[in-house]
Amino acid sequence: GSYPIDRIRGDFPILSEEVHGKPLVYLDNGASAQKPSAVIDQISKTYETGYANVHRGVHYMSQIATDAMEDARRKAQMFLNAADEKEIIFVRGATEGINLVASSWGRANLQEGDEIILSVLEHHSNIVPWQIVAEQTGAVIKVVPIDDAGIFLMDEYEKLLSEKTKMVAVTHVSNALGTIVPVEDVIRLAREKEAFILLDGCQAAPHLPVDVQALDVDFYVFSGHKLYGPNGIGVLYGKEALLDAMPPYQGGGEMIDRVTFEKTTYADLPHKFEAGTPNIAGGIALKTAIDWINQIGLDKIVSYEKELMDYATEELSKIESIQFIGQAQEKAGVISFLVGDIHPYDMGMILDKLGVAVRTGHHCAQPVMDQFCIPGTLRASFAVYNTKEDVNRLVEGVKKAQTMLS
Ligand code: PLP
């Protein structure tokens, strides 16, 4: 069937807001997506009709909240096609998920001289946690380079892999360039060396179907807020046997079996990794966000967004002296560019005055910017509710800014 763009846009109240007297064109979805009414309403509904702390009370409200949170876990399990709900750990977001693995898995499994492979494409949150654990354990970080189109260099990756490789942690889709990394090949090659694999799925989960069993990946993370869900909730998927063998990340309530001052035993999965009161209303509304995505269908989203990205690339390329940063064939969600020698920040300010929200800067991916010897880019990042009209407003805005700034 066709793509119900009007109904989709109608689901997002913020899209009828005006910015500086202009209708909002929101193209900063890579940083955070807007929320449909269903998600916003679910947050209120939880507090109004079904709220208490989870996993603690025998009383009615605690049961309701606990059941809803566990439903959300099963929904996330299905979304990623994980084998078991125990493999879904609720975290604050991708950053916390990666820190959990780097800290818990890393400190238990990495030794002096072991190697961790990352790529130039990584977001800082898939670099710094590994640097911290490398420093603590004596492990060494190796970095897969990219070419001038922003493509992950598989040959170079293959050369870096060795018996010393213990972990390969790479992004599924680059947040700075939009490059889709061929993760099937990344995983297959890592397996040959018996290395473990973490994929940062922040920019993939909203744009591509993800099947952790088909991928045979060890760890996968995403953030709810980029997936039309609330802030402060995200998912770490991990294979049960690995999570089971890992020590806790944080200690506290919810994650224990029995506490005495002599010895404490830990709760079973997934609760072992969920110390403290979680984001209850956020977790419950993450289920709503996933339901909302599913009723459109990721297959439809993929083809709609591809058409939109193609249109945007074509229209933007008509602008004189535009330079696309990241020109991989396989891209999702993101178009990064510069215009002449105009500073991205100046261009971004003018676009904002015209009601067009784009991101400017290094996008928390400074190694990518270093590769292209630039301090930053303008980044238009797309979502289910963007339209060709949004693209036209962006292109007009860039042209206007160009005239004003040159
Ligand atoms: N990884 C990628 C590829 C991202 O794009 C982001 C957010 O921009 C993150 C990780 C960090 O996500 P969060 O800030 O939600 O933890």
C-alpha cells in the first residue's frame, strides 16, 4: 500500500509548532526524534492509572507497573528478534549499554595485549568506554580506517584481525555520515578469530530491520529517544550465556538475590544488570513507540526514507559548491555536507531563523571529521515524518544562507 504520510505527521503534535514564525522543519532526527501522541499519552497514562515502583510490591499498582515494564521488555525482544527476554537489559541509552559491556565484560575478559577493534566511524560513546577499559586492562585499541567516501574498509579490517582480537565494537550506521556498515561481513570475519562483537545500533534501529539472531551478534545497543520513544531508556541486547557469565555493572536494589554484609548474591538475568529504580514510565512508553513503528512497518519506512534521501541528495547537489561528506552507496538517515567555505555554524544559524533545524558540528564523531580535515559539517537527518517539502525548505534555506554569507 501507499505510505500514510498525512496520518503519520498528524501523530506528531510538535510538527505543527512554528519556529521564528515559520512552520518547523525538523531535520535533527539523528540527535533525537520527535514523539508521536501515543508515546506522549502513554507517559501520562502510566502516571495517572498504573504507576508504582516495579518488582517490589505485592500491591496492585506495583503489579500493574511491573507487568507493563516486562511487556515492554518482550516488545523490545521481538523488535530485535532476540531469543529470550532475559537477553534484553534496560539501560538509560546506548551510551550506558556500551559502558556496561566495556566495563563488565571488558574487565572480566580483557588482558594485557588483547586487542579491541573499533572503526573511524564510531560515535564517541563507542570509543571512550573502550579507551577506559583498555587503560585498566592493558588491552590495545586498533582502528579500522574509512575511505574518502566514508566507507568502512573491509580489507583493512581483515588485516587488523588476529588471534589477539577479543572484541570488535563498531557502529551499524554512522551518525555523522549515514554510512551503513556491512555488519554481516564484519561479524563473519570476527567469528573466524573467535572475537566477540558489539554493534552500536543507535542510527540503525530507526531505519533498518534488525535481527540479532540472524546477525549472530553478541551485543547490540540502541536508544529509545532516537526511535520515537522517551529519553532515558534504551536497550542492551546480549547473548544469555555471555550476560550470565558477566559480573554486575552497578550494585544496588533490584539487582540482588540476597544481601548480607558477609556476602551478597545477585539476581538472575536481566535484573542482575538493572540496579536501582529504572525509568518506569519511559520503559512502558518504549513499548508504545515500537508498536507505533510496527503499525507503519519498517519495510515501508525503509523505502520511504530511501526515496526521501535520494530526492534530498539530488536537490542539494544542484547547489553550487556543495560538498557531500560521506558518499557511500549504502546510507541511512543522514546527509552531511558543507557549502563552499561557509562555516557550518553560520549556515545552521540562518537555517534556524528560517525554521529549519539541522545539526552543525562534529556530531560526537571527531575522528570522522579528522579524516576529512574539517571541524564539522551540516547534518540533515531524516525520520518517518519528513517530506519532500521539508527538503525543499532545506534547499531554499541553504541557497538563501549562501547568498547572505558569501
Ligand atoms: N552511538 C551513535 C551512533 C549515536 O548516534 C549516538 C547518539 O547520538 C550514541 C551512540 C549515543 O546515544 P545516547 O546519547 O542516546 O546514549
